[in-house]
Amino acid sequence: MQEFAFVGDSDVLSWGRVTREPQRVARPRFRDELPSLIGDEGAASKLAVGLRRSYGDSCLNGSGVLIDMCGVNRFIHFHPETGVLRAEAGVSLSDLLRLVVSKGWFAPTTPGTCFVTLGGALANDVHGKNHHGAGSFGRHVRSFGLLRSDRGRLTVTPEGEPALFFSTIGGLGLTGVIEWVELQLVRIGGAYLDVETMPYNGLDEFWPLAEESGPAFEHIVAWIDCASRGKKRGRGILSRANWIVDGVYDVHHDRSWKRVPFEAPGLALNRLTGRAFNNVYYHLNSAKAGKSRQHYAPFFYPLDAVRDWNRLYGRRGMLQYQCVIPRDNQRDAIDALLDVITASGQASFLAVLKTFGDLPSPGLLSFPRPGATLALDFPFRGDATLKLMTRLDGIVAEAGGALYPAKDGRMPGEMFRRSFPRWEQLVKDPAISSDFWRRVAL
Amino acid sequence: MSAQTQRIVILGAASAIAEATGRIWAAERARMILVGRDAARLESIAADLETRGAEGATPWPLDCANADAAAQFGKMAEALGGLDVLLLAYGVLGNEAELEQDPKAVATLIQTNFTSAVAWCLAARAILEKQGAGALLVIGSVAGDRGRRSNFIYGATKGGLARLVEGMAHQLAPLGARAVLIKPGFVDTPMTASFRNKGLLWAQPEQVARVIAAAARRGGPIVYAPAYWRLIMLIIRHLPTFVFDRLNI
């Protein structure tokens, strides 16, 4: 089988579907296959990847090879009394929840999709709607297994291998192949949340609302309309939620009949449909304003209900822009970003605004830091999109902010190095690299 | 199946399809014996299945293609205290062009895919007969339905399995036990890793696993996985020779 280890595959893309360079991919199923894979293929660089929910090029390695870890997806142990779980890196959050929810446990924090692997969650130090209380994913990692091309198999803990531990959390897979992860889960009293949905009119209403919600609500997130101008400018919907303790532990379904089988024609998402969507979304949710009981799946993972929704952006794909602005500058900078985005008319419907809390992110290259984060998708239209983003970069840089590597496919290297100043301390594995790393760090 | 714990033996338990099926059975709290060559891999699968809910998952390192099936199988059934399901899931694809040049490799392929499988099936039959219950599930292939130039040696072994399982199903039916041949089409597994550009007809191991788990409860003797392959193969089997000969499949 070894001769077939890496197979060319033009269907292996990142979530944004902009870069179309074919990748050479190995798909191991067992940890014992990994040492030969990272030693294989001479000088070509390797990169272990998971479900490729990263939007840009941090999960691509066009001049090297990819090791798709999705088949290395076994649970190693789970203690229902303590909530400590150890699983191979390819286990998805969806699989994990299907196992642990019924026993009264949940992921300590979760991104907006459950179709990420544990390895990917660790390597991107992902965050969720509970950041102000829980911090980033890496804070809940007790240890992990790392396969290095220079040192072999290691069990990495914060005490035993601090440099590797804090390099690998948020380290974009560059410090070795993450083989397994041990996590501390959190207790839940049921699978449903008490969700309060509140429309707000403009950013001036958003900031106090977000601040006042912090102490009383575990989960907070807001959608913001980046398409409308005038009186509607900056309006949005904030939702805040707490777990309900009722002992009803319904588990989500991981299969969906709704999927997008083909790439949509390029026109499907344009200025008009984008604005129309924002209008409909705002009014639907305003009408629903108030309290409701929601299962964790529609609350945390609304888009997971439609598989491959990213194909709606058509053949050219999309770019996501997610920045964080330090707290001192958040109001002015988010305001300025909104100005540029609405004026451009390029924004699509998925814009998310959220404030980060003070809990420090453990990783050298972790993205979350105290302040506010804005994330939105742009259908890729070549130069026009890139120029718009360069303008946004200017605002973010001036405010001392940073862009999220997991979402990025185009930031200038200089911007990365300035906003992740400890990047040179990363204990990188010499055999590993990615398109992202070559673009920003070399 | 009743709420009673199912007792299951999986031959070739480290294969992608078998492991996916094992996960379904683990969620149903089955007790399983996992047979395969690589002890360490079986250990990691066993830990996973037990974490997922299996009442037991016991690694049983053994080369299925070259084992004393009757003796081994007796021990397994004894360890489980009976048998509800045997899943025979090991096999090799081989490379047709290389096989045609190498009679020894052909003999090995036939030993693995067919000869040893006959021995396991006969060993299982003895127990199913005695119990008057239980299911023998064998993974065949759509390649066994009509010989094609691209893989007729592999296809011949899978076609042979079809006749074997058909006959055993016939024999077991009056006794209350079942034999089922599951015929997957194209499945995205390490066995087919070298195939490029997998299109619409390719299935994931989990889809095939769901068909197998359903077959453990009812149905047979021939089940296609996914089901649309029944129609595809119906057409392929009935293509007139003058058309079939022009197809490069």
C-alpha cells in the first residue's frame, strides 16, 4: 500500500474553495501508519489536516503533501465520572458530542460547526460563544500526543514539555502531527438552552447589551447586518443563552438530508440577494424576539443543518474576514470597519460580532484576545475583494488588532508577524509546512 | 433483535467497513470478538468500541486467511457463549494485471478471498444449525456479478462466495438461521485508495455498514450496498455481449 500513500486529489479544498491547486493526500486509518508518512516522500513537506473547515490556506500544502487524519478517529478512553476524555485527533466534535451528551457532558467550548476534528480544534485554539467564561479550547486540553519528525512520539503536557505544549495549541499543525488529545469536558444538566433573542439598532446599542449580558449568560453571540445603510446601519440580533437543567439529554443527528450537491452559479449570492437575506433574517428573528428553548444543535450549529453550504458561493469560492480588535479601540474600529464594508456592498449574510473575555489564550499563535471580534464572508470576486480587505487591514492594524489564521487566505506576511509577535518562538517541526506558513512566515 | 446483548464475531475487524459496522453494534451494546492480523490495531479498535458502548470487544489476533477455522471458531463461540452474528469482512483486491502474470499471487488471492472463507462459513454453519438462529454475513462484491476484463480474478472469488452463501442460506432457512451476502459497490476505503476522482457512485464505509447492520436483523440472501447497485448490476448483467464487449469496465 505504501506506494499509494499520497494520491493526487483535486477535490481536496479548504472551506473557502478559492485555492484550487490539487493536493496530494494520504488517508491513514491507524496511528502506526503515521511515522512512515512523515518520513516519506523525501524533502516534500507534510501537513496533517482534519475536516478542512479552515477557510483559507492553513489546511493546504500544495508544494508538499497532506495527511488526512479523519480516518484516525477512535476514542481511547472516557470517564463519565470525571469528564476526562482522550481520543484520536481525527475524532470530530460531532462524534464526541454524540458520545458524551447523553452522559451529561459537553465540549468545554465549541466553534460554530461541530464538523471539526479535535486535532483541528487544538491546532487552531478555537473559541466559541462562551469565550468570556471559558476562554479558548486550548485551556481545556490536559495533554496530547505529538509525532515529531525529529523526536518521534511524545506525550505533551504543560509541565513536561511547556514549549511544545504552548506552541502546538493554536500552532496550525506546524509543530508535528497531533495524534490524540485529552480534554476536560464540562457538565451539562440537559441538552437544551434557554435562549433570549434581542434585536438591537446599531452598534451604540450593541456594546452595552453585550457588556450587561456577560455576567448572567454563559453563551453570547450577535449577528450584525453588514449590508444595510442609513437608519438600518449596524442593526443586528444578539442571542444569549444558558443551559437548562432538566435532565433531557437528546443527542443531535449527524446526518442531514439537506445538502448542496453542486457549486451554485456565481450570481446566486450577490449584492441584491445578500441585502434581501439580511432583511429577511433580521425581520424573522426580530419577530421571534424573546425567550425560547433551543436544542444545542440549532443554537451552536445552525449552518450544520445544510451540508456543504459553502458551495453556495459558486465556483470562485469565498473569503472570510475575521479580525479581533483590542478592547480600548473596539468601538471606533468596528464602526470604521462597518462603514467600509457597507459602502462596498460586497458583504454576504454571515456576519458575526462577539466580544472576547479576559481569559488568556494559551497558544503562542492563539487568536482570541480581550476585545471584539467581527467575522464575515465575502464571495470572492478577485481584485475588488482583495482591495476591500486591504482597506479593512488598515483599520485593524491601526487599532492593534489581528486576523484569525484559520479564516485567512490572503493577509500580508508583515501583518501576521506584527499581530502574532511571538511567531518566531514556535517550535516548528522541520518536516512540516503549509501554504499559509510559506505565505506569512518565510 | 431483542434487547438481549448480541454476540458477534467480526473476521477482518480492522477493515474500514467492518470497523464502521462495529461502531453501530457498539452503540447497540453488543459483545464482539475482533479478529484480524494486527494486535495493536485491534486493541485500539476494541478500546474505541468499548468507549462507544460495546459491552465487550475482545481483540483476537489471527490471520483469517490461514487459520484453522473450525477450531478457532469453536473457541470464539465458547468465549461468547453462543453466536448471533458472524461478519466475514476480510479480503484483498489485488491488481488484475499483476495477478495475470503471477500464478502464486493468484493462489494466495483465492486462498484469502475464497478458500479460507469457505472454511469459516462451514464452521459458522455448524453453530447456526445447532442454535437454529443467528446470521452469517459475508461481504462479497458487485464485481462477482459479471466477469469484467478489469478484475475478473477478484470477481471470480467474490462470485464463488455468492454461490456459497446462496446455498447456505437455502440450507439454513428451514432451521431458522440466515446467511446473507452483502455486495458493496465502490467504497472509499484503503483498499481503493489508489483510485482517483471518486465520483457520485462512491459510498463511504458508514453507508455500507448501515446496510450490514440492517442485514444482521433481517433480509437476504443477497443485499446490495448501497441498494441502488441492485439496479446498476441488473443492467450490467443483462447487457448483450456485443454492447458489453465495447465497454471498458
